Amino acid sequence: MVDMTGSAANSMKRGRPAVAGWLLVFYAVAPVWAALGPPPPVALLPIGELTWPAGPAAVGVALAAGGSGELFALFDGPPRIVVWNSTGELTGEFGGVPGTFNAPTDITSDGGMELLVVDPWQLEIARFSRRLVSLPPVVPDVSGLRFEPLSACRGLDGTLYVINQADGDIWRVARDGRATPFGWALPRGDLLSSPTRVNYIPALDRLLVLDGERLRLCDPFGLSGLSFPVKLHNPKGVGVLGLEAWVAGDELTCVRLDSRREAYTAPPDSLRAWGVLPAVDAIPVGDNRLFILPESGGRVKVMRVVRGSIGHP
């Protein structure tokens, strides 16, 4: 078990005599921090592992973070959702129920209140509460067109954005179920080649799309965006916190979303040493922690993100 709450309490006890000094330092650097964002990552340190006793043979698919510190992992073979609480305790799992999901490809947290699970074999998008209670599914009205959902995310206004594997496009699904494609795949097929993951970025009101071996930052109203000039290696998943995105694959790459530049990359040798090669997803959370889901093993690696000084290039 790993303490996912961090060591804030112990740090406060040890540093109580210097509280005033630390407050002065904080207020002095706060304007710089706000302007430049957090210091860039310079290293990753393993600090623990979340395990699922029934999952050594399970295939990792995707991760999602809950609103109260929970971590949800989606596995296949067998298809399951597994949840750990904020202290790293395994608290539940769901799967094996006919009509929910059989070959899941993505899981996303809907504002911390609900979970959405995507399965290309199901027209419906499964919905669950944070306690893994099955809720009425999202049923997109696609007017008889072929629809194979691959990945999904929800915007602040409740709109659902779904990658349709059948046409390689992104579809906008309104709350009433009406679904319309962006039209990025046809007739302008050069804009999206093979999208596999989509994330919504509240800080920018933009969609982050993993398209083949590139990232794209796109307008949620249908206008295409620019590609990131970052080289990715067999990317599988991407997690976002603030203005940082962590791309998991044969490498683990942190990208700044405002500058569209690479901030840090952990090479394959590092991932192999940590036992997460290849990685299929990564989720950054508060307190400089990063959760990495490997393709095999039915487990999640917990990392500490070590950062450089403020203003570091």
C-alpha cells in the first residue's frame, strides 16, 4: 500500500518554527510561478505501487482520477474497473456484467462525479458512479451511421466528445444525445490520420487529441488545431493536469500545453527499470505524483515528479 496523501502533515510539524519565513518566500515567488507555470520536471522517482490481487494476467487499458483522490484503472482480459482510494487501498472492482463493456478502450472521469467507459463493440457509452454503481448509459443519436466509440471526454458544458473508430473523426454528443461529426476526417482526411485518445483541457477550453504519433490541440467547436512539434514513440495514452500533459508509450513524455514544447522525457530504459514498459496511460495528480499504467501485470506504478527551480529553461 502507498500513502497517496503525501507527507504534508509531517512537513508542517518539522517546519513550524519557519512558517513565517516560508510564507514570505511563497508570496515572493507566487507572481513568477503564475507567469511561468510550475518548474519543469527533471526526474521521476518510484514511491510505490497499487496492486490488484486478481490481475497479474490483466491487460492495462486506461486510467482516470476521481474527485476525492480515487484512482480508477480499466483493464481487459478480463474487462474490469478497479478503484483505489486516496490512501492506496483497493476499495472495489466492477466487470463481467453482460451489456456493460466487453472490450473497453478508454475510461474518463466526468467532473469527478461519474465514470464513462468506452467500448467500440457497444453503441452506448457506459456510465458509473464513483462507487461503481451502473447508471443509465449515454446513447448517441447517430442517425443510423456506423458508430464505434474509441475514446471520450466531456467538456465543462456537458458536451461529450467521442472518437469514432468507424470514420476516424471526432463526434460532438449533446446532452440530449444528438451526435454530429466535426468533419475532420472527410473530406479533409489530412487533418486526422488515426486518432486514439481525446482529452478536454479546462484551462485552455481545448481538446487534446492523440493522433498517431503526434499531439493536436483543437477547438471544441470543430476548428482544427496545430500539431505539437514533439516526437512521440508508440504513444498509447495521455493524462493532463493544468497545462502539462504526460504521454505514455515506449517513452514517458511531459509536454507543456501552452508552449507546445517537450518538458521532460523518460527513455525506454527507465520505463523498463520501473517495470512499466510499455506504458499505456499516465495520470498526473496533485502533490507532484504521477500514476503509470503498464500494459501487463494488473498494477499501477506511483511516481514522484522531481522538479527544477522556478524559471528553469
